[in-house]
Amino acid sequence: MTTVYTFVPSRSHQFPEHPERPARLDAVEPQLGLCDAEKIESKRATQEQVARVHAPKLIQTIAEVCKRGASVIDSAPTYVAATSYDDALLAAGGAIQCTQAVLNGEAINAFAIVRPPGHHAEPQRAMGFCLFNNVAIAVQEALANGLERALVIDYDAHHGNGTQQACLHDERFGFISTHQWGIYPGTGWMNDAPHATGRLVNVPLHSRAGDKTFSRIHAEIFEPLARKFKPQMLFISAGFDAHWTDPLTKLGVSTQGFYAISQRLVALAEELCGGRIVFVLEGGYDLQNVAHGVDAVFGALTHSPLKFEARDLSPHPEPDCSAWLGEIRALHQLA
């Protein structure tokens, strides 16, 4: 078995001077032929698949607003273009195709390199540059096909509020989000959703938290929570806006840090899930960082070294997260 990927650049889904633009994937495409992975074609998600996560009214509204052409639909600003409904279905479908390939034993693991991103899209509304929640739709596809438990780990710099809302009352669906506290969308405090303690974990972070902090988070939060929840498949919302040079955020991860995070997550999937893991692209608004981040994920998935050298360690000192992590561990009873 091999690693597979889908690639959905959605080149018509664009809006003037918007950071979530087709150019985010321009530097990624040439390197895809260099990775030890096989491309599979994306198919549009069906309305029934999307409706496992999103209200039918929202699906209909997105379809209708796109018919009117380019417009901004919220203050983030989230936008649509004439093709955005189809683009969003194809992005969700890319995550589904990766999931199905892993579930069916056709691939050991997978990476859905898709846009528009998804983790801010809530069941009742599109927001935060996101129309449909790709990773949540993929999780529900897995659960609908016999899995009993799945866990999403989201290391985008922004809180995955949409994914949290999608899993809020589904005991089969675990969720961990690391994110910079105090930025968009302003959600994701550590004691959110007390009814889901031990299943839904938020790790809000101070600015400049980077490689060392994420190494501790993996050891102290990701691993014990995953062993406690016992997922049969891991899904990763891979947001490369956690890089320290991203123009929209102020975390401190480097390319080597993304590589280390991804390697540890792949190893965790091998320990707990028979290797079943699907990465789904979320944010990242520096073009080079996205390309290097994709390289880091492919390196981890294929047990290969980084193909592109990036000497980009953060020069900023990291804040001490010991008390913070201790409080989260105590809250969720993580040994």
C-alpha cells in the first residue's frame, strides 16, 4: 500500500486581494510529482454526504448565492465566486476520497490538498474563508462506513470552531485544537463543552508558541488523549499558518516543526489505528510556508526526509506553557 493524495486547487474560487487564493497552491503543484505518493482523482461530495454535517438550508443557500457571482458573505471576509459551490463540493469530495482509500485498504494514509478550507464552517453557517467543513464531512463518511470512533487533531493557528460544533454531541467524534488565543474566531477556550471532557480538548496558546511547545503538547495532550479515546482513525487539520512568518498569525512553528509534528502523528496512528491517518489542508497564507508544510506532511506520511531545505527556525523565545498544559491535563484527566 502507498500514500495517496487529492489535489483540488479551485482556481476559479478567488476574490481580489484576498489571502485565501489559488496562489496558495501554486508552489505546491510542481513538487507533487517528486513525492512518493499516488494522486487519486477527487469527486464531488454528494449533498447527502455534506448534509451529515451541514443543515440542508445552508447547502441550498451556498448554492443559490454562488449563482449570483462573486460576493462577500461575512465579515471575515468569507467570499464566494460563481464556481464556489462546486469547488467546495469537490474539496469536501477530495477529503472523502482520501478517507475511502484508507478505509478500503487501497492506501496506508492520505493527504487531501484542497481549497476552499473547511474547519471554520459550522453546521448552520459558512465562515472564516470556509464554506463546507471538509474534515468533519470526511469523519462522518468514515463513521457512516463502520468506524466506531475517529479523532481530529487541528494544528491550524485558528480555532477549529466549525469542527468543534460538528462533533459537539457526537460521542464517536473526538477533537483537539491547538490555536493562538485571542485571534479569529475568538472561540476555543480550554473549558468549552464541559459535557465532552476527555473527548473535546482546546489548547489555546500564547503568541510565539512554537516547535518546543508543540513537542510538549504532543507528549502531554495528543498522545494521552488519543490513548484514552481509542480512535480507529486519525484526521489532521493541517494549517500552516502556525508558521512564525505567516502574515495573519503569530505562532512560532518552523518547517522542521511541522515535520516533527506530522511524524509524531503518523507514529501515533501506526500505534493506535493501524496507520490510518488522513491530513486535510486548512490555512496558511505565506506561499512558501504552505509548500514547505506540504513537503513536511508528505515526508512524514512516506517516512522520507524533507525534500526542500528550509532554514526557518523562529528567532523568538517561546513562552513557558507548563502551567497552561498542566491545567488542561487536569481538566481532561490525562495521566
